[in-house]
Amino acid sequence: MKSGFRHAWVELSFAAPALILFLIIVVWPFVSSFYYSLTQWDGFSKPVFIGFDNFVNLFKEPGFLIALRNTLLFALAGLLLSNTLSLALALALNKAGRAQTVLRTIFYLPGVVSFVTMSIVWTMIYHNDGALNQLLRSIGLGSAGREWLGTYDSVMPALIVIMVWGGVGFGVIVFLAGLGSIPSELYEAANLDGAGPWSVFRRITFPLLMPSITVVTFLGLTTTLRMFDLPFIMTNGGPGDASNTISLIIYKHAFSYSNYGYATAGGIILFLFVCVVSMLQLRLTRSKEVQI
């Protein structure tokens, strides 16, 4: 008994430095953020307790509601466009034979490029004299050209295109791995039964791909709901608030306006929002998973 107790203390002593560091760097800032969200604080002076005023004022702020809408647009676009395109490409590449390796690399390359580099390239493409407007002029659609990142009705679609282009490769890789794990015997049995392509996809491929869909959807949602770098680098939330996101609102209030209590309240709302959406998504997709 004493030997086991002594052994446990020895193990704890080895883990203590890492545990203390984790408590100081992760747990304490996380817990203290709940207190600071209830204060008016500029990051230097003594925080002044104001209750839930920060949360109330956030939802009264028109810019925050626009940022919430844009964040949901990014999430829905990632969910519907990225996942659908990734799955379609994976199904096509799965039958590409020897060319699969090369094509898989090509589709995954945008995911390797940093958002900073990607933003610079796409800013040049979207410029008034950029490649996109020049292409439209060359095919007689010059009147459709515009400053894509400078108008209210085009800035969000323009950013969503970049987001989908940069994220589709990861989904393709995960879906290809999922397709490779499906036993070929199931497809052979379906062919013998005379099942058509749609029936095979609906009854075999899609149900057995649900674990991969769960992974891609979860990572995609948690990334898009925290969207920051793309609008920050390319538009800084503009024009006006047209491309603001919740993360960008939090950044501006913290580092531009030194309103840390208000920004912390926004961070807690974003944290709870991401947690709720992620748990609902995991519960939904996991319930559809099929074991072989």
C-alpha cells in the first residue's frame, strides 16, 4: 500500500512542472476571462465591474450582428460548398488510376500555401485591373467587372471563393482515405444485384464515409466560425462592416480600441457559439455513422 502511494507521488512529481505550466498558461487565463468580460478594462488600469453590460452592448451593436451574419455565411459556405466539392473531387479522383497521386497533390497545394501569400495573390486577381476583370473584358463581359473587394455586394462572395479554394484540398485527402477503407466486396455485391451508381453511393459509399464527413465537417466548422486572417489581411472587415467577422470584431476592440473587457465578452460568446454548433454537428453526424 505504501509502495503504491509512494509510486503515485513519484509520478505526480514528474508531471507537476507540466501541470503547473498548463494551469498558468491555459486554465488561469481561460477562467479569468469570464471575470474580465464583466468589467470595463483597458488592459492597464484596475478593472471596473459592470455586470453583463458588455454582453448586452455587443448584441446592440449593429457591427456585431453583421459580423455574426458573416461568420455564419463563412460556416455555411464551408459546410455546403467545400464539403460538396471535396466529396465530388474525391469520388472522381478515386477512379483516376495512376494519375490520382499527381492530381491529389495538385488539389492539396492551395492548403499548403499560407493565408498571407494566398491573400496577396488573390488581391491582385480581384483588383480593378486584375486578372479576373481582364478575363471578363476579353470575353465581352467587361460591364460585369468591378472592384471585387471594394463593394458591399461582392466582397463576401469573393472571400468565400478564396476560402473554398484554399480548403477543398484537405477534404479531398480525407475523403480519399475514407473511400480507400470501404471494402471492394460491397461494390461487387451491389453490381451483381444490379444497383445503379446513385443507389451505390446512397446505400454504400455515403453511409460508410460518415466518419470522414464527421472529421471534415468538424474541422471546417471550427475553422470557419473563427474566421479571422482572410478578411483581416484582404479587407480589414471592409468596406464598412461588410466582411467583418466575430474574431475580427474581438481583435479590433482589444488592440485598436483597448477595450479588453468588451473584447473578452465577444470572445466568450464566440467560444460558446463554436462549442454549441460543434457539439450539435458531432451528435448529428456521429448518429449517421455505420460500422462495417
